[in-house]
Amino acid sequence: MNHASDNSSSERSTGNPKLLNDSSQLEQASAALDLRWSKTTLERVTSELADLVCFSHLRWDFVYQRPQHLLSRCAQTRRVFFVEEPIASPDETCWLDIDQRECGVWVVVPHLPNSLDEEQAIALQKLLLNQLLVEAQIQSPILWYYTPMAVPFTHHIKAAAVIYDCMDELSAFKGAHPELQAREAYLFKLADLVFTGGRSLYEAKQHQHSSIYAFPSSIDAAHFAYARSLVEEPADQAEIPHPRLGFYGVVDERMDLALLDGIAQARPDWHLVIIGPVVKIDPATLPSHPNVHYLGGKSYQELPTYLAGWDVALLPFARNESTRFISPTKTPEYLAAGKPVVSTSIRDVVRPYGEEKLVHIADTVPEFVAAIAQALDPNQTNSEWLSRVDAFLSQISWDLTWQTMNDLIETAIANKPQKTQDSIQPKAAVGNRLTLAKQPVPITANVEKSAR
């Protein structure tokens, strides 16, 4: 999170640089920093709960996944600020766009000059963040990290607790920053708690921290179960013939394009429906056949309407370093929709879904074609299979996951010793705080956790 970037790329714009060369120039720039709130009138309330400030490499409005599921639930009981990676500004101005989403989360988007080097970008992000803490009266927040790249401009903050929700092995992804592993190691030292996005990632990280917990991908089952009773088709899918084999998610280097191509060629009577944005790969490399249909990105609310019209759902992930530790959120979502699933042998799909005979596992084109043919057989997706699916899914939910996480966080806060490190404290008068969230809504659910 150290270079300004546009919405679609992590690369900085280039041009005729006008660099801020010393601390005095940075301080001068800070005088012009601007925080642009989406609301001009803010109510005031008193709350004893610590605010949560999240730093993410993912944009809130990109694809609805783990961060949105967890932090929207967090925002029911405390203020949540979701700080995204910077966007390049064409001039030398710096500001934060701060906008509240319907769920109560405040999305914070830094805008930085496109002429900055990394050290300057870090310095300005620190200044912007300090100003946010002052103006929003954020004192001793919970710091929640999805990206270790935010550590250089945040480690000075006195935190009620530091949480690293390690949802992926980011260093294995295409275009990973060369300093990412070193900064992650430092984040492990700062963190009070570490959560992992799956069991395989937990197994890889478990010896790096004394308080680390596995929280695999979970489910809002009711949202996707709606697909079981839907009849009306989305317009862009309605004319696609059956049988339909569907996938939704980000289309990037983790997708096994050769596998998709092989399936399309082996069975031209089957139609592949691909939903999601294409990132980090050339769209020209995607399989191009009359029976492969790319419908673009869809909102989280729309996904059940597309799932309802599929015959089989696919997880055609490549088996490489970037997929070694993934725990696909779509696995339980597909199942909640009542769709048979065929997946490559991703570890966190094989365990537990493959072992429980809930998902078909295949890797080669012939294996995948055979598994899809089996999944299309109505006798294979009977009421007994669906009953086992529902019994499995009844044990997991995002509500349960968040409640378990929150209990761990509250315990960590209670047990955290007071530190004497330099800290940022708002200079505004202490009193009733600005409220930038909805009224609290209690969460009641049983708790299930996977812990070391």
C-alpha cells in the first residue's frame, strides 16, 4: 500500500515528476491535506467499544468476499473504517475520500500524487491517516490488516489490539511486492492475534505466532439457498443452452485456462458460463469458443439468480503456488444453492468437501469431463446428497465466524499490557465521539471455531 494506484492496477502512473524531496515539503503538503466526508452533518454518540481501522489490498466495491462479510458484521456494534490502497492523483494534491456504505462501514480511499516514490508515499499516507484519527476522534483503535504493506505508515499507532487476517499467501500472487514477506514477518511481531483464511494456510503459518486461529471460508446460507427456488433467468444468461457449467469469481492467474479450454473442446454441447472481472492476465488468453460465455462481473445480490440457472458449478483452479493455500468462499456458496460442484484438488476443497463426498474432485481434462458427466446425473444429486450438504452447512456461517473472532479480540484487548511506545492521540477535545456507523444490532448465534 505504498504506491498510488488506479482502480484496476497496482502500478503507478508515470509522467514528469515533481517530487517532495524533504520533510519540510512533506509538512507543507500536509497543510493542504483534505478529508472529504460523504456527509456534512454527523450525529454524536458515546461508545465504549474501540473503533476498528482496516487496511486492505482489496477494494470494498470490487468483489464481495471475506472482508465484506466480516467487517459488515463488525460494523453492527462498532465503527469500522476500511482503508484502501491509494489512487493516483493527476496533480500534486492529496486527500481522502471517506464514504459510508449501507452496511455502516466507512470506506477510506487515499488519493496521492502520481509522482511520489515509495518513501514519500509512505510519509504522506501516514500524515493522511493521522489526520483521519484526529478528525474522526479515533482513539486506540483495533488495527485490522489484510495487507502487510500498510505496516510502514501504521505501526506508530497505539492500538487496542492488532489483528492480521491472513486470507491468502499474498507473496505467491502475481505482481507481489518484493518487500511483502519481510513486512509480513514484522506484522507477525506486532500482531496480538492472527487469523488465517483456511486450514492449509494455518498449517503453513502456525509456528510464526503464538495466537493463531484458522477461520476457513464460511457462508450466508439463506442468501444462496434462494437459488433453489428461483425461476426467472437474468437476461444475459437466459438464452444460453443447457447443460450449463458455471463459475463466478475473479478470473486471474489462479484459473486453469487450459482446463477450461479442454472441457469446452471435449464437449461442445456443454456451455461454460464465466462470471467475474478479468485481472492481471491478458483477456486475449481466455478460451474462445462458441460454448464459452463471459458475462462480466455481477453483484453479490445477483449471484443466486445466476446460480439458479446452472446445472453444475465449477472450481477450475490451477494447481500452482498462488492457489496452494486458497480456501474458496464459493465452495459452500455453490453447495448452499443446491448445485453439484466439480473442483480441482485444491487442499481446502479436498478437505473437507471432497472427503465428505460433497464435491467431485478432478484435475485433468478427461477426469473433469467424467466428473461433470457424473454430476449431471440426477441420481448423483439426490435428496440424500442434499441433506448431507445442508447438515454440513448448518455448522458454519459468517455470523458464527465473526462472533468467535470478536470474542478472541475482546479477550486480547483485556489481556493486552499497556505499552509505552509513541502513539497518535487525537488533539481534538475529548468528549462525545463522532458516530460514523449505524446503531448497534446485536448478533446472536452459536459459536464454532477452529483454533490451535
